[in-house]
Amino acid sequence: MSQTAAALGQYLADKSLFVRNGEIVELDSNELRVISPQTFRTWVERYVVCYRKREPRYNSYDVDITMTDNEASGILASPQFAEKLRLVVRLNLCRQPVLRTDGMIELLPDGYDFPSKTLTIGTVSYPPDMPLDAAVETINDLFSEFRFADGERSKAVAIAALVGLYSPQLLPEGSLRPCFIFTKNAEGAGATTLVACAVVPVIGKVPTGVKPKDEDEMRKRLTAAVREGRSVILLDNQKQRLSSASLEGFISATTWEDRVLGRIQTISAPNLATVFVTANGCTVDPDMRRRSLFVELHLDTERAEDRHFRRPIDLPTLLALRPKILAACWSFIRHWRRRARCRRLVRTRRSRGGPRSLAASSRPPDMDVRWTLPCALPRPTKLASRCAFWLGRCNPTGSTSSQRSLSCAVTTNVLFGSRAGI
């Protein structure tokens, strides 16, 4: 059995079969699904012809047969088979940026990337050279239909949710991500729609779900999300008090461990999911508040039906805008990296006794796809102090709302430039 498993795994190594969290999965409709022994019996016949020796003493064989259920189970459970397949840590549904070990930042190619163990499915293509002005205009237009109750602070958090979900592989390994809670003063303010604006460009769909009332069910749902390698968990329309020990522990965990439903088996896998919550008139537990960033929306009409929209923001519209939004996110990262490189060049010249300003001729060239990382990304120190958490420059949890607004305005200026217009 072991020799058969090793030989079969070697032949299927470049096919649509992978290993994720210790399980054999198949790429099916832009998703990685666990393949069962029953499915594997006939799936493998797309690529190989199975045979079995008829008599041990004679060289006679039965050709083009289907393996038994026990044989399929044994092969899928064999370590000799799994070690021949490619390990997938992340599944991206668009080209996203990655930080290489040599300090380079680039867009991941379509297909499997061995260094990052990432599988990218090119469901959308977008230009990698959008100018910053066009990117700012795109994001301003995307969020123009929403009324933020506290102005720039909530808008900065919404932008952080979008750009952070687009660029998780720029974070140091083991970094924590906050929970994004979208609150509103009345129904119809657009909390779920705003979540869709941050999620659809990256994953191409809006996940659904509500918070279970039972804590055990909450833990099972989180474990299923980790097992499937999901990048987004949405708890929609929360109306009661938001308090969950399992959810709080999940947000604070880089690796999640729990028992697999229906098995005497424990799964231990990286937590890749960002949690989004939409709330209407709910209160938040203090432990949950410390792990969350808030977006406050305001409905300024008496009835939601009386509000007029310049254009509908539904799933077809967001899918049509997806290339522009992704190009804008990549433009932001390019601009951020160029600014960081300029700052380092200024510090280098000062340390060598050079002039205190950087000459125009010394400015770095406008590089489109790949450039050198000038310094290590700032490592997150406190979970609650992340607004644009991949920058690590905002503290939206200050003691007063004015402090929160000021800190997020500073973050927006640092990211997009003081005259970017956002």
C-alpha cells in the first residue's frame, strides 16, 4: 500500500489535489473541498488506469478497474501519499501582495506559489499601475453613499478593513487581526452593504451567517471556518449583547485548536479569518470591545425607504467594480512603500552628514509591480491599537472620540498622503 500511495502521489503532484490542515482537498469551483474516499475512487480515474493482479503466481492482471473503498481510504490516510502533494496555507481569489523573505513585495502569480504556499485563482484581473489620484477617487466614490456618524475615524476603519483584507500577507507571521464591528442608529443605514464593499473585491462574494445563541455552536462554526481556511467570517444583524468567550478567544488566537465535529480528533490550524459583525442597537462586552474596531453609520432620514441613492450598491455592481477597487488597493500599497523608502533615504543621508532634504533627482523611480522593502514592517504590539493594522499607526481606542478621530486622521494622512483627498 505504501509504495502504491507514494507512486500515485508522485503522479498527482501537479494536479488539482492539495493538502490543507492535514487533509487531502480538491480544487472545485474556486474552493478547496475535502475529498472523500468514495469520491477519490472515481476521481483518480481521470488521470490513471488502475489494475489489480489476478493470481499472485501468474502474470495476469485485471486492467481498468475501480479501487475499493478500503484502498481509497488507505491511500488518502497514507503519509507517503500526502507528502508528495502540495501544501496550501492560503487560497486567494485574486492576485494579492506578498512579502518575500528577501524583503521584496510583489503580487502573487496565478496558480501555486511554493515559497508562500499560496494557491491563487485568477477570478479577476486588474491593472497594476493605477495612479494614486485615480485610486483615491475610486475609493471615495465607493464610500460616497455612506454617512459616517463620526466622520473620518469610521471611514479610516472601513478603508483599513478593505486594504487589510487585501494584504494579509504583508503582516509578520503570527500577527493578530481585529474584529470589525459596523454599528448604525437605525435599520437601513447600510452596515451589511458596507461590509460587502470591503469583502466582495477580495473574495468575490458576501458570506452569510448570524451569531449562534449557543456557545458550543459558536465554537463549532469557528472550527469549521479554520478547517476550511476561510478568510472572512460575517455575523450579520446582531441585535442583542455581543459577548462570546469562543469568539473572543478566536480573535486573539493565531492558531485555533478544537475537536473536529463527529470525530475523536483534534484539529490545530492557523487562524486566517477576519471577523465582521453588523449590529443594530446591540451592546458590546468589554472584552469584545478591546478586540474590535468600530464603524459608526448614521441614517439621517426618518425612514430608510425615503433615502435616495445615486446608484445601487449590490453584488453585481461590486463585482463590476472589483477590478478598479483591487487596482486602487495595490496603488495604495505602492504609494505607501515609496513614501517609506523616501523616509529611509532621508534618514540615511542625515546619518552620513548630508543635507536635510532629499533632492528631487534622488527620488526613487515609479516601480509598478516589484520593489525592495526598505525596512521591516512595524510589528503589531497591541491588538486594539490597529486601525490600518498592517501599518500599525492608529489608535482608535483612545479615551475620547476626539482622540480616536485625530489618530485615525493621522493614519489616513500617513497612508495616502496629507493631500490625497480621502
